[in-house]
Amino acid sequence: MMQTTGHLTGQSDCRMSTTLSTPKVIDKIYEFRSYDVKPKRMADFVEFTVRNMHMRHKHSKCLGYWISQYGGLNQVHHIWPYDSYEHRMSVRNAISTDPVAGGKFVKTVLSMVDKQTNKILRLLPETQLTLPSENGGVYELCTYRMKTLPTIWLPKVVLSLKTAQEVMHKSGSSIVGTFVTEYGRNNELIFLLRYPDFDQRYRCYENMLHNPQWMSLAQEVLDMILDSDNLGMTPLPGLPTALQ
């Protein structure tokens, strides 16, 4: 069983037209953060983060926190939902004046990090988050930079998602979320995928390649891609999040 939700607070879904018209309601934003951890401090970083994340969670909750296994070394990635940019700013301001969250947690984390980057994402129009009902599994982050305007590629991606989800579901896998970048590299399409394990990821990929309906839909989208990359990730062990 999977739980689908457009809003983690249980509010009603906010939908946007695939023509990118002005939305009736502003959707949540998702900040995706990536840290390059100092190689000799990785074990210390994981231990400290798991033990002390409650200091940061006092101000807002992390949706998912992962360690890169493939596609990047000594990296962690985490995603934080906010109701709006104003909400994010208020959280960041509160952390900066909190002697525990800002003074201890953030400063200690930063002392073990070489580099930080972030992106602001929104869910693709007409899509929702699909949260797993149980812990475990591995994750893949697929990032595609598109050639054309969103008004051209976005409707085609939305059309292909149902078939992709059906194929993945048969192998116990799922599309957790499909996002577009609002800040970061422009015109990016990002998929967050979940599999039982990395071997199952390979089998799921093979199934999709042999599905004529999926391949027909995917080919139209592939022709619009400028470049792409992916990461194989595992949840930070011992840290309870919705995507643990």
C-alpha cells in the first residue's frame, strides 16, 4: 500500500494547469539540499545528525534524508517541504536565533561539510507525493535538463507518468515524486524513485524498456532532453522521516 498526498499536512490538493497558467492556490515548495561531507568525517557526520536532528526538527520536519551510494561519494541529500517562501524564511530566521538548532546543530554540521548546494522544487502539475507505508528500500534521483519550454514537454511527461507508475508498481517500486526546478538549474525535471533494492531497480528498468506503451511515450520526452544524471541513495540509517 502507498499513501498519496499533495500536502503533508493533509490539506486538499492544489492543482495547476499543464498550460502553466496562474495556479488558483500556491503549492508547497521543496528545498532539496546536497552536502559534500569531508571524507574523514562521514561517520561522525552521520552519527551526529541522527542523534541531534531533533534540534532542527523543532522548527520544521525533513521529508527525506539520504546518503549517496552511486553517482556521488561522501554526499548526503535531504528534502524539506515548506508552505511558501515566506514560511521557509521564517524557519531559517528562527534557526539562526536558536542557540541549540543554529548554535550547536548547524555549526557542528557545517564544520564537517566541504560544500553545500540547494534547489527549490515544486511538484509537477497534476501529480502528488507517494509516501511508502513501510520503512526500507532504496532511492534513485533522476535529473533531466530539458531543451524546450515547459509548455511543450510538461504535458507529455504528465501523460507518461501513469504508465510508468503502473510498470514500476508491478515490481514493488514507485515514483515518489516528480518535480520541476524553480531555483537551481533552469528547466529541470526531477524524479524521486523508490525500489526494494538496487538489483530490483535494474529489473524494473528492464521491464520498462520492454513495455511498448511506455517506450512510445518515453521516446517523445527523450527527444526533448538536453542532458541527465542520476544518484543511487539509501536513507540515513536511524533517522525517522516520511521517506525512511
